[in-house]
Amino acid sequence: MEFYNHYILPNLTHWVCSHKDITYQRKKVIPLARGRVLEIGIGSGLNLPFYDRKKIDFLWGLDPSKQLRKIAEKKAADVLFKVDFIGLSGEEIPLEKNSADTVVVTYTLCSIPDVLKALNEMNRVLKPGGELLFCEHGKAPDTHILQWQNRLNPIWKRLSGGCHLNRPVPGLLKKAGFKIQNLDMMYTSNLKLISFNYLGTAVAR
């Protein structure tokens, strides 16, 4: 599994997350980011082209994968704002309280081991009234789809680097103290097991 996790999984993750349906969702939320921005799970930098450079003062890009960060670093050379990469997971954010105006998290909450700890950290580093912009897949509303998500989740996690099929994104945000402002929910493809999408904004309390 070590060879798979270090050499195959990063490229597979980049390929899957580059799909046109996922890219379409990214384009909806990323341009809303402003000020000093922290992106959790920047991965291979797939969000970088969609930031509105006129709104961005600075971007921290946090991700534990060295392989994916190398790809993102190449993309960052083409953006007109400074990007500082941090090689850590979402549970460990080395920023002071009230450091960020915006936190961005896209297709990342599914794979963070201690997701509530990470969300609490995001809340901590956001300024009062700062926004969390999120776009995530997770728990489906249809009973028969959810049953299959629950059945397949243990196998899926092993093959996909810890990704969970069935995380209840809005509930997790509320538990971490966020107030959801806007929320759109939809299936983004016919692969319903993995494509129920939560997209929106939440405010730190």
C-alpha cells in the first residue's frame, strides 16, 4: 500500500478531482474568496485558476501530500498573488487566532481523519464574521443510496486515501460552531454514491 499511496494515489486524486463536474462546482465558490485566504487541502492546486486575484491579498495552501503540493507549486507560479504552502493536515493549522478573512475547503473534509478538530481549527483562525467557503461530497439524502454508501465506505476509504462517502457536512459544520449562510445540495453526476454535493458559505462564530 505504501507504493500505491505515494505514487499512484496522488495522480489518481488529481485526475478524479479534475473532472468537469467537480471543476464546475469549484468555479461557483472559489471566486467568492477575499483578503487573507487559507485553503485547506490545496492538493494539486486545482482551485488556483478560479480565485479572483483582485480580491486576494495572500493565500496559505495547506496539504499533507508532498506529491500533490509539487504540482500545486507549479500552478502557483502563474497566479498574481503570493501563495505560501504548508505541509500539514487540517487538524494542525500553524496560524494565530483570527488570521484569515476566508477559509476555503473543497473535496477535502471527506478525507481528514479528525474532521471536527480540523473544523474547529478553521473556526479558530478565521476572523470574527470571516467566511468558510465549502464544496464537498458526502451523505446522500436517498435512503437506498445512503445504505450503499455505508456498506462500501470501509473499502472506499482504503482505496481513496481515507475518503469517506457518507459524512454529513452541514451537521459537522454546525457542531464546529459555524453558522451556515447559504447551502446548495445536489447530485453532480449519475454516480450517486460519490456525487451528492454540498456547496455554500458559513460564518465563524
